[in-house]
Amino acid sequence: MDLENVAYLEDGDITPDGKLEISADGEPVVVMLSGSFCGFCSKFAPEYQKAANKLNGKKAFMATIVIDKQKKLGKELNNFIPNFKGVPTVVVFRNGNYEKTYNGPRTEAGLIEFINEL
């Protein structure tokens, strides 16, 4: 599941207290949490990719965390994302802090609508 126009976050990009170490100059950072083992993630990834391509860096910085490849970070997600239950999950950070979780349809259109409202 290689995504283009999407940054891959690693263990060091989020501090243990949940502060995102990526600067986006006040713009939201939209992060898809996924797993290489997850069939739903494989189905959702192309939709996330299409949204990232369409937005092309406007409105939000798009990123992903593959939790089984970033094991330390994967274990810490419950500590700073309320009600985190599993993958795929899309969360938003702003100015380094968790802001909200996306609960809408797992489609390009749904993601773009959500991001445009941030």
C-alpha cells in the first residue's frame, strides 16, 4: 500500500504525549492510521490516495501511519486518540495537537468534504 502525495510518519514524528512533530503552518494534518494486515485499510487506501491527489497539498497536509511497521507509535495511539478502536482510522492534528477523528464515509468525496470543513 504505497501512497503518493502522502507522508509516511514514523515513531519519532509523534511524541509519547501525543504531540505531532510535523509543522504544517497551522494547516490541519490529516493522518490515516492503517495496518498492512488490514483488508479494510487496503480498500480504503485508494480513496485516501485520490483525496490526497485531488487536494494536492491544499487545505491539509496528508499523512499515514502504518501501525504494524511503527510498533512503538502503534502501541501509544490509545493514549492520545480518544476512543481509538482500530484501523483504518483517520485523525486530524492541528499545531501538533490531536483535534478530531473522522467518522464519515470511507470515500474520496467524504474525505474531501470533511477536510474542506476543517
